[in-house]
Amino acid sequence: MSPIFKRELLFPPTQKLLAHTLNLLQQRINAKEIQHIHNICYIMNQIKARWSNNFHQLQVGINQGCNLSTILYCGFSNQIMEKTQAAKDQNGNSYKFALGFIDDMVVVTTPDKIQQTINETIALYKEMHQEVNTEKCECTHPNFFNKSGIVNFLGQDFGKTAKPLAKQITDNLKKKFDGYAKLDIPNKDKLLLFCQCIVSACNYGRRNTPLKCIL
């Protein structure tokens, strides 16, 4: 495993992080560069999640990255949701928490938003006639069957199966982002919409230039 995937995540103050991310988002919206959203999500071997002021750590890993979603297939659905729902501050309020990816974007959100995003992502793939398997880095798709009937994104045919599928999802997200850019709402609200959708964005190996939001 590459040393880059063993580094600890250290988050800057939330306000600074969101301000920086918002600035990058504004640049992308104004420059109409949304078609390059796959540049800010990329394949990774391991993620670490931290939340609360005590920086409790939960490690989530997969053998190789999944092109369909940088969050959905990282095994966090049950593990992190369970941990964060149990985390309370001194006033009994649930913590907001940040999901961080090595050299990638950080999304500050809450457990219910994460669950909502997971559900919406599964629904999105279902509309595209895909069945999401959240336990393995695999999906079934009628156009990309191998001998077993399952597309294995960890296999030798990774590129041939992933690229067409990634393009479908990227095109779908581009339509969403184009719609958000036209909305007459504050940019901070566009940022929230952006963050809720970025989790289902995908990258298929070109221009691995993620946003430098956390390191």
C-alpha cells in the first residue's frame, strides 16, 4: 500500500474549510467547469473518518477504490452511521462530522444527511438499471456482464467496464450541477447542494487533481 494512504487526517477549522471549499465551488460554477467534476473524486485505497472535538478515529478500508462512488462503497454506511448517531456533545446534541479523503474533498454534514445521500445514490443507480452492492466493491449492470454476471471493478477489465459507466454517472451529475448553478439562491446554499451530490461523482483515471481542501 502506498504511504500516502497511511497518513492521518488533520482538519482545519470548519469555517476555514467551508470558506475555502465555497471559493473553489464559486470558481467552478462561474467558469462552467462542472463537466470536470470527476477531477475532484478519485480512486483511493483507504479512508479515515473523524468527528467531534476529541478526534475519535474510525478506520474504513477497501482493497482498491471504487469508481462508482467515493463514499458508498467504502464500508462506512453502517459503521460510521452507528458511531456518529451515538456521539453527543455536552448538551446532548448530535455532532456534525467531517468525512475526509486523502488529498480529497471534505464534506461536513450530519448522519441523517449521509443516510439521505446514500438512499438517493442507490435510487440514482437503480434508475440506470444498476444494483448497488454496499458490501462489496461490485455492481451488476446489464451492459457489462462478465462470466459470473457481476461487474468486478477490482479485476483486470476495470478500465473497460468502468469508463462507460463513469461517463453515464458524470453526465447525470453534470445536469444536476448545471441546474444548481442557475438557481437564484446564495452560493452557500449551492455549496450544500453540491456537497450532497459530490459523493456520487466518480473519476475513471484521468487527471487525478483533487481539490486540496484538507492537507
